[in-house]
Amino acid sequence: MASEIVLASGSVHRRQLLENAGLRFSVHPSRLDERALEAPLKESGATPDMVAEVLAEAKAGEVSERFPQALVIGADQTLALGDRTLHKPADMEVARRALLQLQGRTHELHSAVALVRGGQTLWRHVSTARLTMRALDPAEIGRYLALAGEAALSSVGAYQIEGPGVRLMSGIEGDLFTIIGLPLLPLLAELRALGEIDV
């Protein structure tokens, strides 16, 4: 018999990916302070992909304490630009500065997912996508932010590839699910292996 599945993320995009895949689940976002968890990891020399993996597992673990019988899916995503890590912009000015940093350069998105039941980590995985943003002048960035509106504040890097953000790119290596923030194909394969889904 399949377990109750809980998504430990408030992301509309992750929820939609799972719904589109036909999964039945409830949503109970983690209450962890991600930035507070991330700071000591970075100080210890953890790479952005390692940070994403640890945070995905920690989020799932926190929610698993509240729902110990459920199979909890935790997820996290980091954006690495050289040795810098970018986060979701707090406002449009921060979004503008992020795009100025990203324009004309290649960055990496590390998307991690973890499965936890009863406080025990059953599985975790990280997928990486490389995106190259075309050269943009400040006026183009301003026009893009006007077009994207508040949606620009809901993703690391201030763009959503499934929306107008695709206009900013000149090259993409990796799958769309990783870019959106959930390595869906490896997750579905693990759910099949665990007997949680039969297709």
C-alpha cells in the first residue's frame, strides 16, 4: 500500500510538477530558516550542490517530525555564478542587480530532492543545469522586469525559464525539471523503486 506523500515545499512550481505527474500528495512547507542553515555550510566550504542537498534533506526531515508515517519530499535549489551563490531577490532592485551579474555569463542551477520517512533519509539526489544568459543592457533588463512583474521575485536569478525568462537565455544544458527546481525523473524512478507508484 502506498504511503501518504507530503511535499515539504511551498513552491507552486514544484507542486504543479508533481500534480502534472499524477501524484497524490499534501503540501506542508518546511519551517526551517534556510539562510541560517546555509551560513555554516558555506563557512565550512560546502559547494552549492552540497548546500542544496543538505537543505533538501533538512526540510524533509523537519516536516517528517510532524508527519512521521508519511513519505516526505524535500527540495532545494541553489544558483552558482562562479564562486557566488544567488538567492531569490527581495525586491525589484535586487532582481535588477542579479540580472546585471548574470547577463553575458553562464551559471549553474543545482536542484536537490530528498525522501525522508520517520526521520530517516531514504534517498537524496542532486541534478545540475547550466544556463547561459545573453548579453543584456540595463534598458533590456528594465523592460524584462516590467514584463515579468512580481514573478521575477519568486525564483533564484530573477527569471522563470517557463515564462518570459526564456527570452534572456542563449543556451541551456540540462532538463527543464531541474531548472524549475525539482529533479522529477530521478524522483519518479525512486518512488517506483520504493513501490510508491506503479507506473
